[in-house]
Amino acid sequence: MAQAPTHALPSYLNAEHLGPWGIYLQQVDRVTPYLGNLARWVETLKRPKRALIVDVPIEMDDGRIAHFEGYRVQHNVSRGPGKGGVRFHQDVTLSEVMALSAWMSIKNAAVNLPYGGAKGGIRVDPHTLSKSELERMTRRYTSEIGVIIGPSKDIPAPDVNTNAQIMAWMMDTYSMNSGSTATGVVTGKPISLGGSLGRVDATGRGVFVVGCEAARDKNVPVAGARVTVQGFGNVGGTAARLFHEAGAKVIAVQDHTGAIQNLKGLDVPALLAHVAAHGGVGGFAGAQPMDPADFWTVETEFLIPAALENQINESNAAKIRAKIVVEGANGPTTPAADDILHDNGVYLVPDVLANAGGVTVSYFEWVQDFSSFFWSEDEINQRLERLMREAYAAIAHMAREHKVSLRTAAFIVACSRILQAREVRGLYP
């Protein structure tokens, strides 16, 4: 087995406080022994190709000049243009954006999309801005990162606290600056600007599809199965609805407003309506409130963490009584918790596979924009489901072959694809 080289950390990182990037590095180290001769290229994965930090100054409604930190990181573009979202959040850091861009590299390669990995963000609480301030900030940020994005270079998309409207402003700004309408510069756009049907439900649908594939491998019937969901936004809500329609029982849900349970099965359509009206699951009449800490101990066939990162950790992993965990969120399970779940026989479908439905339909949107030919929602869903099943099958085969977890298998598949591309392209000049 080839010996992997070791290099010093880049000087802009603090070894004592690596943040999310440190978790990603641990994951790469775990997969390195399985890379064979490609291990000589592994340092490629341990540093981003390009990281841009920009100042985003705007005039506030009251006349003040405010400055915000903006980032766009392109982790790897060996297999194609960068692809990844833009998040607006007060806790955005360079380490976080670097890690998210790297996970996008892995995710895109794992499902064999012709993309590299990228991510962007602005360090701001968007809820403190008026709509006009938000628009000015978005447009200024787009202008500042405009030198490195483009339909064939790097294609942003929605992420935390960003949506179709933000993408419309980004698309318009880039188009105005480049002198022609470039619908393919972002995905997740409104339908009227070249957005794709099926994009809203895509991530949750992908969670459901690979969850069903995992259930078949583990001889767990979906009809009648119990499901618990953490986070009941777009991803968790869609996954819950599809499991409910397939005959499963959603018995417990947790979000930022509290935790609820009904062991006979929640009325998912009614719960979705309640969340739309009240902003969370708290106070839903068709369930009993429960201690949020007890949510993790509920006996269930499927557990779907679809909220934030680091939710399953050393403190609660041993308490989890699920047969299958399907990660709807990015990074919900820490490496230490991964090991605990694996040792306890819990079958975990990792985020880089499970929640890749969103970027898959983003790819379909990008292709449609280039061709100016658009598919129906049924066609989109069929293509999505086929691609997700193929990706799951390839990763599950790798897991069986090497007797490793699905996460390690996904990283073996993805890292091998990235480094093969790196190797055959060679180094320039």
C-alpha cells in the first residue's frame, strides 16, 4: 500500500482550532489507506485550490456604511466546475466554508456528477437586514466574487438562509456585469429564470430513495416502519411526507421549537400545515410533547437527522435505538459518534450520499439552462431516483468489498474519482 505524504498545515490555519475543517481532515485520513497508488496525490484533498475572502460594504437604510465578511472557496475543480451553495449566517468562518466546499467535492464525486466542490458565505444574520439591504449585500457580494464564478467555472446555489430570490439577484448581478444573461451561473433559481421543477423537494426525495435502498439491504419493510425526524424544514418535512405516503409511521419529530411524539403515527400532512403556519412543530395538537433529549432514545427503524451539524455525538450516540440512520443534514454525526453507531450495529447512510438529491437536481437545472430545453417534474424525479439508486449501489458494493462503513466507502469512491482525474490531468505547467 502506497505511503501517503504528510505536509504542514497551510499557514492561514490554526492547528489548535481547526473547526469543521479538522473533521474533514480526519475523514480523509481514514480513507487514505484504501487509495492505493492514488495516495501520493492525497494532499490535493487536504487544501483548497482557491479561497477568496472579500469585503462586502453596503449602505444601510439609515445611511450608515456597514462591512460584512464574504467568502468563496473552491476546494477542487479536477472533475469539472465548482458547485456549492452560499450561506448567510452570523457564524460563518473560513474553516466552515472550506469544510463545506470539500464535502461538496466528495458529494459530487460520490454520485458521479461532473462537478468539483465549492462553497460560499457571508458572516451576517440576514434576519437583521431589510429586504433592500439584503439585496444590496447580495449584489455587492456577487460582484466581489464575480472574478471566480461563472457557468463553466463555479456555480453557486442556495444554502442556509438563502433561497430562490437570492439566486435571482446573484444571477442578475453577474449577468449585468458580464454583459449578457447567464442563467446557468447559479442554480436553485425561480422557475421564471430557468429554475428546475422538482428542485424544492429534491434533497428530501433523495433521502427517501436511499433510505428505501438501505432498508431493502437490511430486510426492513418500509410499510409499517417507524420513522423519527430531527428538523422539519424542507428536507426533513419532504422525507417525512414521502415515508408517510409509502406506509411508514412518523412517530417523533424534533426541531428548534421542541420535540413531539405519537407512537401511533403523526398526521404528517397536518403537521406540515402546522409548521407552515407556526414556524415549528411545537404545540402541534396531534402529538404529545417530549423532552428533546429523549428524542434520541426512541426505538425506531429510521432516524433522519435533517437539522444542523454535530447533532449525533459522543454524548447521545450510544442511546440511539435506530436500525438505519439516513443523514439529511450536512455533517450531523461526529467521527467519534460514527464509530459508536457502527459498533452498535446501526446502519448509517452518510450525508455525502443521502442528501445529494439537491445538487443532483441542480445539475439537471444547469444542463437545462445550457440547452434551453426543460423536462417535466416526473422526468426530473425519475432521473433523480435512478441516479441516487446507482450511487447507493456502487457505494454499498464498495462497503461490502472492503468491510467498511458506508461513509468510508463513499469517501473511497469519491476520493478515488477525484484523484484519478487529478492524476491523468497532471500538474501544470
